[in-house]
Amino acid sequence: MEALIKAAQFILSLSILITLHEFGHYITARMFKTRVEKFYLFFDFLFPFPNLANFALWKKKIGDTEYGLGWFPLGGYVKIAGMVDESMDAEQMKQPAQPDEFRAKKPWQRLIIMLGGIIMNVILAFAIYGQMLYWYGESYLPAENAKYGYACDSTAQKIGLQDGDKILSYDGGKKFKSVNTIGIDLLLNDAKSIEIERNGEKKSIYVPPTIYKEILATRGADFVTPIVPCVVDTMLPDMALANAGGKQGDQIIQLDSVPINYFHEFKRNLPQFAGMPVTIVALRGADTVSIALTVPDSAKIGFMTYRYDQYFEIVEKKYSLLASFPAGIAKSYETLVNYIKQFRIVFNPDLKGYKQVGSFFTIAQQFAPKWDWVRFWNLTAFLSIALAFVNLLPIPALDGGHALFTLYEIITGHTPSDKFLERAQIVGMIIIFALMIFALGNDILRLLGLN
């Protein structure tokens, strides 16, 4: 059921992104009185082979445009008359250009039509982020506000970080915005040092480039986590702690013979007792209680500690409707910059970031297992920015490739031949298809535990 809910959210998000992207091309084409023959959500052929499995799940012609829903759900397109596109309609290009065709328009008009989809994706991201900030505001825990310091995983310990270190900044004063992004921030910004406070003394720790491969492998998930007291907040029913009589508010101070001060200490020590009976000592108000239980083989006894806002000063920002617009633009810009940095990592041979490239299956996994509109819209805004950037790449068959040829025409005054454009389109579609196969291969290898 969770997989179906994730898939449904992904398909809805993809449908919104594709429809609005193609609408950007459609509306700019109409603006310059260019005929649009088809407007399809999803492909009505087996991409990238325009002559295979040609059928639509639904279609209806209104005016001179056929609107439809294709069967191949990995994209969509508008067929603009007089343009070499996914449909590879070479016969039309052999006929004399008509006034309402793409090729009859001025180069600057064609450029705007080509960029219309990208512009629409950027506008969509602005709108979503702006509305999310208006309705929900923004809250986060700044890195320096984790007053108990951080618990460090084995990767963090390799560079000299220790449990209890308070993380202040990186590269001589650059601030981490949130406790949840420290590892990724170091990776994306190729940080050379991290500034900490240890036992009241400030230190600078060198971050070797070799460590980033390990951070990338885990996506920085547990590189460092804020230290919090080991106090029971919620318990899962029918699991070990609840069945043994644990109570909300219990502060665990001992696990069998191991003294416990903080939650990370309990979490690290529990696996050694998997399958064994233990006694947990906890403070319950003014009393000290003992809780006897058997630790499951999973080494999970079924409780969570209090949220960060119970212990730390959370930064909360609220935005008026007017303020949400520039804030949405700023967040979109920040998202784009970070995405470009991630894109750069893919081509870093030392980090082997290409192994992290995933297909649509990886993207679908990012959605919540239960329907979550906040996460849905945040992911849709991110994917809209990503789609805009990828489409801007100068690869034939992408909007950026078409725009590049049009810019060449504007600058040089020479128009690429239809035959050249057809061959470039074929090459571009092969490149895109190959990248899709590569990403799917990565997903399969990850599923098999080989990547």
C-alpha cells in the first residue's frame, strides 16, 4: 500500500510538471500565432521510437490541436507545426513553410517558444515555494543551537570529530543553516575545514577530500546528529518497551550494565543485546524504576525521544502574502544552486557520484509513504527546478539544444539545415534514452546490493 501511495504522488507530481512545462511551449507558440498540432501528457509512442506503439489512452481534437493522454508515462510533448521534435515528422519538413509554422517565425520568437517550458517550470517553483512559505512559514534548527553538541558517526570520527563537539561553521565562518544538512553542506560546498567548540575551546578541523565519498554514499544522513537526552516520548504499541511497562517521560539512565546519558548512547549500545533479556533503569518523576524486557533481534524496542523543539531554540519565520513572493524566488534560487552543485558531483571521478544517479523509481521513493501534501508540494517544486535545469542543457532533443541552434542562427545569420536538425534530434533522443537506461541500471544494482 505504501508503494502505491508513493507511486500515486509521484505520478500526480509528474503530470503537473509535464502539463505545465508543455503548456509553456503551447502558450508561447500561440502567442506568436504558431500552429500547435498536438498537446500530450505522456507519450503516445514508445519513446524514443516515434513510430512504435502509436496509440493514445484518450484524445480529442479542439480547433487545430489534438489534446491527448499517452500510454508511455515518462514525459510529454507538444507537436508544433514546422519544427523537428520528438515526433520526427520529416514529411512535413519537406513541404514549403507555412506562415503559421514554427520555422516561419523570427529567430527570437522561436527562442522564446523553446524556452517557454523552462520558464513555466521556474514560475511554478516560485509559486509553490512562495505559497508554502505563506501558509506554513519556515522552521529549522540552526547548527549552533544544538546545545548538547553532536553525536558523530564513523565517517565524522575519521576526520577528528568527537561526540559532544558543538559545530559552529565551515571554511572560516560560513554558517550551516540547519542541523539536518551539515554533511551534505560540506559535500556540496567542497568544504576544507569545519569549526567546532570542544570543552569550551574552539578548534578548526581539516576535512580531507577523500572523506566525501563516504558522505555521499550515505547522503550525509547520520554524519552528525544533535545530542538529546534519552527520554521516552512516544512508544509503538505491541513492541518491547510498551509491553514491559515503559511510560512516556521515562528518562533512561542505564541499559543493563551500560550507563546512559543521551539517546545516541542508548541507540549505539542496544544492538549488542539483540535477542537477550536486559534490565533498563529509568527515572520516572522522583522515582527510579527497572524495566525488564527482551531485546528483539531487530534491536528496536519501539520508542522515540522528544522532538528537537522540546530541547532547542527553533528558528521560525512567518511570511506575509507580499513577502512570500520574493522569499519563494530566493528559495527557488537556493534550490537551483544546490542542484547544480549536486550535478557537478555526478561528474567527479573521485567521488563516483554517477553511482548515485537514479531513475524514476528513485524519485518516486522520495515521496512519503502516507499522503503528505506539504512534502508533495516541496518535492514538486524541487523537481520543477531540476526539470528546468536539465532541459536547459545543450543536448539535442532537449529545449536547451533547440535553443542553442536558434542562438547560433541569431548570432551567425545562418540557419542549420532540416537534415542536420533531424540527425541532431535523433542523436539527442538516443543520449536521453541511454541516460534513462543507465539510471535504471543503477536502481537495479542498488536493489541487488551491488551499487
